[in-house]
Amino acid sequence: QVQLVESGGGLVQAGGSLRLSCAASGRTFSSYGMGWFRQAPGKEREFVAGIRWSGAREYYADSVKGRFTISRDNAKNTVYLQMNSLKPEDTAVYYCAAGAGSPLVSEYDYWGQGTQVTVSS
């Protein structure tokens, strides 16, 4: 069992930055791939970024490439999402997930409760 708690969301102006954190419980964090997903009102949950358990491979949605960076600190049981050059269309609830670390939502077993990110124009 893995419990995930996101933090770091908030309101930011377009062009600004935020860093999301996801703290995981359990001693097996380092064996899980981790991912970030987001869901805007009226839209389906979509993949944002993923990182394999080793940290050796990262995946990004085309819409965030070059602006967002996923990283993990296995010693702290934490995964991060650094978000730069934010746009109003990045507004959504952001979810952390533990699983394969791939772009496929079906390959994740555990989910956090989400943190709201709002980007004003």
C-alpha cells in the first residue's frame, strides 16, 4: 500500500512557476514509477509527466515538454513537478500517482487526492 499526498498548488500568473511535491508513505517508494496527471473541469484526466522507478527514464506530454520537469528523491520518498512558463490552459487539479511511471493511466495503482493549480491570464 502506498499513500500519496500532493502539495504546492496555488494561484499563479501566466508565465510564472510552481513546484508540486508528492510525498509517499511506505518503504517501497523506490520500486514504483511515479507520474503526474491533471484534470480540468469537464475534461478527462490526462497524463502530464512520468518517471521510472530508477529515475533513468522520463516521459512528458507534448503540451508540457520544455516547460515542466519531473524528478524524484527516493531518500525523501518524494516526487516533484517543476512547472515553468505556466499558461492558463495548465489550470487543473494535478494528481500524483504510483505505478509504472509510464504515460498510461491504466498502469498506475495508487493516486493522491490532488492539488489545484490555477493560472491567471
